[in-house]
Amino acid sequence: MQERQGGVIESRAVRMNKTAMRKRANLRDVAAEAGVSVATVSRVMNSPATVAPATRERVEGAMRRLQWVPSAAARAINSGRTRFVGALVPTLDSDIFARVLANLEQGLTAQRLSLVVATTDDDPDIELAKARALLDIGAEGLIVSGMTRSPDFDELVARARLPVIAISCHDPDYRMPTIGYDNHGAALAALSHLTGLGHRRIAVLHGPLRNDRTQRRVLALQGQGDADLTFHETTLSTAGGCQAVRGVLSGRRPSAILCLSDVIAAGAMAEVQRHGLRIPDDMSVMGLDDLPGSAHLYPALSTIHLPVSRMGRAVADALAGWVERDEKPDPQLLDHELVVRASTGPCR
Amino acid sequence: MQERQGGVIESRAVRMNKTAMRKRANLRDVAAEAGVSVATVSRVMNSPATVAPATRERVEGAMRRLQWVPSAAARAINSGRTRFVGALVPTLDSDIFARVLANLEQGLTAQRLSLVVATTDDDPDIELAKARALLDIGAEGLIVSGMTRSPDFDELVARARLPVIAISCHDPDYRMPTIGYDNHGAALAALSHLTGLGHRRIAVLHGPLRNDRTQRRVLALQGQGDADLTFHETTLSTAGGCQAVRGVLSGRRPSAILCLSDVIAAGAMAEVQRHGLRIPDDMSVMGLDDLPGSAHLYPALSTIHLPVSRMGRAVADALAGWVERDEKPDPQLLDHELVVRASTGPCR
DNA sequence: TTGAAAGCGCTAACAA
DNA sequence: TTGTTAGCGCTTTCAA
């Protein structure tokens, strides 16, 4: 079959001068075209200094003529590296994950790693399926959101001995390193800002409870007996905030609305104002996230700042270190911070 | 070296029963463990029906015991497929791209393709570098934004014979298929909504001109002599909108503000209201994009709806068809649409 | 139903 | 400075 192989190369080279080649050239084709061995071609790629200039030029000419592009798969099979990791996030359609991913991608790029994204819609089964798909295509590490996993997920990553980091949450005892903030504490901080202003009757608006970060925030508040809280679940969107506020205002009116996500708060504020109420005079509105836009709403939204950009960079470094140098990172807690702006005021 | 090979397998298998294996198991290890040939193991993976149940079970047991995970690279080298494509977008930190990518990812998933994302910050050189990186790791196709390319980009994709689609724009004569909307027409539609309401003195707020989509929108308006337009470049953010409005209101006051992106409009509306002006009575504000949140701002933003979700799905189908079945897609123009809400009113 | 063996495109050890 | 060649882990004929 050496014969056959030779024949194929020959016919390719011949055809090439007339019309488009039907197949991508490989190292052997380039070597044949340049009249050198495959090793020399490989050297031109990987250690050009060890190749005589004249030879190198001949090889480079051949590469150009054959429009040769190295095969990533072949390189990967030798190096054992694919140089990309996967991120499993609930949705891409959210300012908060966009910001995490933006920073993550930048941090990974600095380490010459690429980022594959996959969305889970907060469904552990989808997460599992997409994790499988990511492993199938060769992801060297994974980022997951929160701490709700499918049972099979753990077996999967254990088998593959895969670096995995959970983000947007914090729990040093979780079976994989977490890098994130304290959702429980952040929710409490938001509430105590309102109670500190004298608010007692407070409507709490939050997204779907199947998201465990949302769940933690809600649970944190449910433990607080000193305030009169009513909880309203809605979709994680401005539309959800609007809708929930319509419900809130149709009943016994609270003096403040605590939104456990800024997107919801944005919708809530708009709807409150559409009802002719002034913020914060007639109604205080508090958020939680601190999206880039929240400072520039009208009125500017008081909220809890979550360090998502910092988180993105931290995760990039942590995962890169794990993947590249086998350094398993420690769990990392990033502080949240109260940001008082114009949407909250004293109860009256 | 057959000896050596055998010896290594042996020692691995032996060690495995005592302590963790130092290396990931491969097909040969599994075959040896199960007492079958590598071909049989491969069949268990790819066409289980052709393997005797008893044999299959033995093999599956061996896979489990050795915690075997197939190598993506080895599979890729045989199939010539990596099953992922790359998207090059200016930024992830924007509602608009988040929404495109969300739909893109969903569409690709349906075709069993994964999505690698890379950000370019609207810089052709960064785009080129990241395109190289994506090819290096084996992307089978690329999505780029707009029509500004580095000269070397074309050579790169030509050499790799790589399917590439340009999005967020429309030009049937562009050297690669475009799937997107008519930025020129959308800007004109926004303007004519305002002029139709009687507005003549209009401040136009827009993002950085190095983005060619923004540039098209601006150029479209600059050709319009019948209105008195002043242009204000700012950052593509709510903060940018706020800041630009401060400049606008310090000069001769227009009766309307036309923002060529909704994010800018959101900031602009907030700042206008902070100056004590009512929208639309004292000032009309018009957007362009129609972000999910724009309908739920206060007041609800009049804007031009760009079909970004539809675009995401269309691109997914087009690129999948190209990559999987070599069907090069035709350019595709998606219609924009005027959405009149509460932020615009008659000039007075 | 199974196995032997030839590749896939590249890297790297070793020889010349 | 260059070439020969044995792998990397898998798929896929072809034979048995």
C-alpha cells in the first residue's frame, strides 16, 4: 500500500495545478512537494531555527502552494492537549453570565486557552448531557454554575479525572472547588439595608427557585422573622419584574420591594413608576447583582454588588492552573458589597 | 517494542488494583482487560449490536473498571471532525450578543455541534489572532461580526477552506455569506419615525465608529439633509448614554434624542429624567435594537426591533449545513421593524 | 461474531 | 542539518 499512497499523492499534486484539490494536504504531501522528509516539515513548524534557511523556504513555499493547515486533532493526539475548556451556564441571555464569560474568556486567552460555552437552563440533566458533549470533543476542564448536579455528573468527571470548578456560589465543603460569592449573606445584606431604613412590610421578588443561587437567597430571607416579607417568584427578566409588581401593587401595599436580581429590579422600578408612584418616596426598590446598567437607571438602583468580573478572572486563573500545571485550586470567597444609590429611602 | 508495550499494559493493569493508575487507560488497555481485540472494544462503542451480548458486557465491565474515557483527539483524527465551530464577537458583555449567542448555541446543539466563543473588541488584529487560535484547536467553521476584516484573515480562511459566515450585517456581494439585518435601513427607519412626529432638531447618540455596524447607521443618517442632526459618539453602555446626554442638554436643546443602540437609550432616558424632563412630553427618546428589557423601561422605549434571536438560529442552521453537508448558504436579510412605545411623541 | 492490521496526521527519538 | 521510523488512540476494512 506504500504504492497506493504514493500514487494518491502524485495524482493530488498533479491535479492541484489544474483545479482545486479535493482533499486537504497533509504533512506527507508537503514533504513530497518540497522534496524533504516529514520530520523536516515538522521542524519548520516547531523549531524553525534547526532547519537550514534554504530548506525552510522550500518547505514554506510548499506549504503555501498546497494551502497546508496543520491538523489540530493530530497535534492533540500527540500532545494530549486540546487547549480548550468548557463552561456550563444556565443561560447566555443574561447580563450577569455575559459579564462572567467576558472576563473568563479574556483570562483564558491570556493563558492560550479557548472557551466553549454551553447552556443548561438550570436543568441538571441538560447539564450532564452537555458536559458529556464537551468531554466528547475534548474539553480539558469544566466550569459549572452553582451546586446542583445530576448524580451521573460526578461519576463522569471522576472517570475523566477532569478539573471542574463551580462558580457563583461558595462552599468550602463542596466536592469540587467553588469560586464565588455568598448568596445567603448578600441577600441578608440587601434586606438589612431596607430594614435599617425602617421598612417592615417588604415584597421580595425573585427568579425561579430551581436555580440554587436564587434558592439560597430566598432561604436566607425566610429565616428572618423581624420583617413582614411576602415572596413572589417570577421569571428572571425585566418583564418578570413588571409582572410581579402588578401583583404586589394589587394587594396590601408594601413600603419596599426587594428584588433578588437586578434585572427584576429594573422591570419593577419601571412598573412602579407607571403606577404613578415615586421611587423612593412612595416605594423603595432594592436590587441584588449590580449590573453595569443599574447605576444608570432612573432612579439609580441601590443594590448589592456581586464581584462577577473578578470572579471570571479568578476562575480563568484557577482553571488554567489546574489544567496546565495540575494545581487544584482552593475554594475562593469573593466579597459582596452594599451599594446605596437613589432607589431606596427611609420608610414613611 | 511489542514486548515493551505488552509489559506496560501488564504493569498498568497490575498497579490498578492497588492504587490509582498514573495514566488514562486507552483502547488497548480495555481490550487487554476484557480479553478481546481493540476492534471489538471499538465496536462496543460504535455498533454495539454487532457484538455478542456476553462479550459486550465483558468489555463494558473493563471500561468501567479502567475508568476509560474515549480520546476526542483520536476520534477526530479518524473522522476528520471536531464537532465545534467558533464565534468571533466584539464583546460578550452586551445584551445583544448574548442573545445572538444564546440562540446560536441552542441551534448548534440541535445539530450536535458545540460553540467556542472569542471576543475581538472590534479590533481586526485581535480577530485575526483569535481566528488563528480557533483554527489551531480545530474549529470547523467560523462566525464573524460585521464586515471589517484584517487582510490576512481572508488568506487564513481560504487556506483552511473554512466555512465562515458574517453576521449582524447584510451585503450579498460580500466575499462570505452574510446573515443579518440592514443597519442602514434600520437607522433610517428610526429617524423617519422621529421626523414623522415633527422632530427636526435631533441629537444622535452612537457607539464607537470603529464598529462598522455603528458606522453604517451613522452614515445612513448623515445623508439626510431634512433634519438638523448633531452626532455624539460615546461608549456602548448605559453609562455612555448618560454621559452623552449631559453634553446634549448643556447645548442648544433638541426635541428628540435618537440612540443608535438601546443600551445607550436606557442611559439617556435615565439622565433626561434626572434633569427633570419628562419623556416624551419634553423630550422624545428613540432606540435601535429592541433589547428584551427595552419594553420594560420607564417609559417603555420606542425602538427598531432587530431580529437577533432569529439571526442566531438562522446562523446556526446555515453554518451547520455548510459544515456537515458542504452546503454553502446564501446571504440572508432579516427584516427590522419599528416598535412604537411610550418614549416618543409629537414635537411641540 | 471476532481479530489482525493498516491507516488517520503529526511528533520526537534516534541515526546518519 | 536531515531522514527514518515508531508511536499517539482510535476506526475500519478484510479475513477468519
